[in-house]
Amino acid sequence: MRLAQWQSAFIHALEPHGNGETLVQLVNEREQNRVEIYRNNAFQALLSALRLVFPVCQAVVGETCFTQLIRGYEQWHPLSDCNLNRYGQHFPQWLAQELSQHTAFKELRYLPELAQLEWLLNQSYYAMDLDGFMQPPNCRLELLATLDEQAQQQAALLLRPDLALLSCHYPVQSVWNRHNAQLNSAESIGSGISYLVIHREGFKAQFSVIDKALMQLLSAISVGQTLTQITESELDISLLGEVVERQWICGFRLALGVAGSNG
């Protein structure tokens, strides 16, 4: 029996919709009942990982309901990466679709946005360090002053790699804060657009609530708009000082073919 054949059959048998028939043919009869045990162990590993990523979501719906949601999610989005820290990216979108089909969740319409906030906090924690991010063609912010004026205008500012932006139709930050203050996180909340910046401070991922004008500016930076494009837009460029002061901008990148220096 080839090892590759056995491994392929074993992995396929562990998948949510996997078929263990091929594996059963490759093992002793007394080992056949262990396939379901391995399959359950694999699911428990995924469940444990996602409980760490979405603890507030689990607190809101309860452990039993959360487990069933993860079973459903795994069927549509099986694990494809050996790094469990990257598993769960599509859970907020899947959750939104799932909740829309069940009236029992009508009071929890905010849950997908809460899940997105928790996912971004998780990704911020594991984001690339600044030293690894600031490699060519990325340049440190202090070098911007060494460019001539024309080159400066063609520079695109860079947000820190641990920073993410989230616009919410529900104040899900209130639910998250209540949970982490060990208060009642299951009560219903109102609506109203909130703008959040997710970022890492030291070894802790956190978020800051900002206003619409600052969100618009950060969004323009995040999609790579140059200083010329930002200046010519209706964005409030006076907020750039605040962004720099809060160290949310870490550098810049020049458009291809642009170079310039005062010396």
C-alpha cells in the first residue's frame, strides 16, 4: 500500500462530506470504526480554534447553537490551510446568509458584523510585524521628506499591516465591550452606523471608534490613493496629522517609474 494513497483516503474520510469507504478498504476491519472518531476529533479541533476567534459570538448565541453553526460552516467551507489561525475568514458572510433564512435569529441581525469585528481582531493579532512589512518597495515615512515635491505627490501612504477598517450598521463594539466587561452581552442593540479601526498595540489587538471623515480618509489610503488624489478629493486632509500621530501610517510607496530626491 502506497503511503500517499493511504494519506489521501484518510484526509478525504475526515472531511465533513467525506466518504470513508476507500479508507476502510485499506485498513484492518477492527480499525474501521475509528474513522468516525478521527472525524469528530478533527471537528473538535476546528471548533476549539473558532471558539477562540469568535468568543463573543458564542456568548451571544450559546455554546450549543454556536457548535451547530460551526458544523454548518465547516460543510460549506472545509479546512484548506494547515494554519488554524487563518480558518474562519468566511464565517461572517456565511453567518449573514444563514441568519437571513431563520426567523429565530431576527433579533441577532448584528451577529455577522460582530463576527467580522472578532475576525479582524484575530487577524490583527497575527498580522505581519512592521519590520517584515517595511521591505522594498515600501519606504519608511521619514524618507518622504527626502523626495522632491513632484515625487511626494505621487506617493501612496501605507497603513500598518495590523490595521483594518470596519463600517458597521450596528454598534457591535458595544456588545463586544459588554462581554469583555462581563456584563450581559445578549441584550438587543439598536442600529446606527459605526466606524472602527482595528489595530494592535503591543501584543494586544483592539479597536478605536472614529468618525466618518476619518474613515473616508483611511479608506482612501487603504486602496492606494496617492497624495495628489487625496488632495484633489473632498477628503479632509487636515486629519492626516492625527493619523500620523496615532502611528496608523507606517510608510509610503511610490508609483512605478517615479523617483525623486532633494539630495
